[in-house]
Amino acid sequence: MKIAQITDLHIGLEGQETFNIDVRDNFLLILGEVVYSQPDLIVLTGDLCFDQGEVEIYHWIKEKLDNTDIPYLVLPGNHDNPQMMMEIFEIDYSHGDEEIYFAKKLAKTTALFLDNSKARHSDNQKKWLKRQLHQADKNILVFMHYPPAKCGVSFMDKNYALQDMKDLQKLFHKYEKNIYLFCGHYHTEKIIHLDNLHIAITPATYFQINPYQEEFEVDTYQIGFRLIELSKSRCMSKVRYIEGKKLNP
Ligand SMILES: [Fe+2]
């Protein structure tokens, strides 16, 4: 099974200033590459909106995704509004709290989709996660926005790290299972292995952040997505890049 992960679109409202980057075209260019790769599923791991959740932006993204005829799933990031997303993307919502989290079987493997758009997870979500991890087989896929660890990316680790990463790590390490976790948020490409937890950070379709600087600095305007190949016994992935687009070059 092939899964394409797209993250950190940061689409603005029509005409909104997005630092001279053509965020809508960037997303469409990546979506074109994704369609060409013929995945079985597309997963968007948050920051669909530039700054905050906007109905118009979600409708625009939904229309583009619907046009691909490829099944897709969406998760919120810290620049999204989960409630708005549930309504517009018609996400089945049954946990009784304002978070989007659910489990699915992908190629007979348990895949968990988490909501940390508030930079942390509710106690309810953590209880649910614990149950899911306990019940799942040996290999587990996880999709979420924030990486659940410090990643050696100075600016992001210092200012925008997940607040309850220790709780999450404790849960992921509790069971002797292989966890393949795919996230975004850091606007860079990175793989981190913490025992049984394998974290893959996927680059944004907006721009990438210099991972080596203490202060914010753009690393590159190349944009990317991750293609995940999942079989019964293994999970492999690679990132593909293309040139991003400026509004006024
Ligand atoms: Fe982002």
C-alpha cells in the first residue's frame, strides 16, 4: 500500500500576504506529483491554513482533494480549527471532545491519527491512545502534526515543541511494538529513532526552516511530500522535492 503524506500547506485567504510564496500553487504542484505517484491514500498532517482556521480555505482544499479521486484523511495543526475541519471535511466525530483522533486499518496494520493542534493531547485522547497501542499488533503507524520529541532543530525545539512529549514517549515506549510515526510542523526533513519509536518529519509545501540556526531563518524554498510504502512486514518512506513558487520572483 502506498500513502502520500502532505503537510504544512499554510494556505492563505484569497489575496492574503504569505511572504511572497504562492502557497496555493505550491500545494497544487505537490498534489500533481502525488497524483502522478498513484498512492492509495493521501494524509494531510496539519497546518492547512496560513494562520488560523478559515472556512473558505478548507473548502478550497477539499475541492482540490475531491478532484483527485484518491481517498484522503486530514488532521489539524496548530494553525487549524479542528471543529471547522470536522464540519467541512465531514469527519466522523464521536469522542465527545473537540479533537480529531481515530484509528484505521491500512494494509492490515493499525494506523492511529492523533490531534495535537493545541500543542498537547487531552487526557481522554491519551487514554484512548494507550488502549489502541495495547490492542494493536507488532507494527503501528501514527500520523500527527507535532513530532513527539526534541529534534535537534534549534528554533523549533526552543519555541514550538510539543508540550506533552514526555507523556507521549512514555506511552510509545510502554509496549514492545514498532511505531512508525509521520509528522510535520518543523518545516524540515528529518528521521529520529528513539528505541522502538521511529519519527519521520516531512517537509512543508510552504518553505523549509534552517534546522541549525537558533533564530528563524528560511533554509530552502524547495517543497516536498513523503511517499510511504507499507507492507505486512515493513514500512519504508522517502521524500520527494520540487521547486516552490514565488508570487513575484
Ligand atoms: Fe507549519
